[in-house]
Amino acid sequence: MNERITVYVNNEPVELYRGMEVRHALISYGRSSYEAAKAGLIFIVDENGFPLGLEGSLSDGAKIFSKTVARKPAED
């Protein structure tokens, strides 16, 4: 069994060890993405649009995408 898997973050391949989580994929993709997700500025969805937590599991070939959190307009 291969100990490494490839997942796609915003269509960019990221190689991880089997058993790693969404947070590891974000860190490998770019630490700023992980920090933004932790801060609630972005959220992560799978290829079907379902939200994923940072502790979510990944399988070989998984595709995840970051989405910007909508901001409320400033009140006058």
C-alpha cells in the first residue's frame, strides 16, 4: 500500500501521507490558507460543495476548495 496520497486544493495537487486531514492539506498548499480557515475568513468545501472541518479526513484524489466567507455590509 502506498503511504502517500494526492489531494487537490483549489485544483492544485498536494501530496500528503495517508491519514492526514484537511488542515494538513491547507498547510501544504499555503500556510496562509490554513490561518485564514482557522480565523474564519474562509471555509472549505469538497467537490460537491459540502463543508468540511479542518479535522476532516481525506482520501486519494480528493478535491477541496476554499470559499470566502460573505461579509455583512456595514450599517450606517
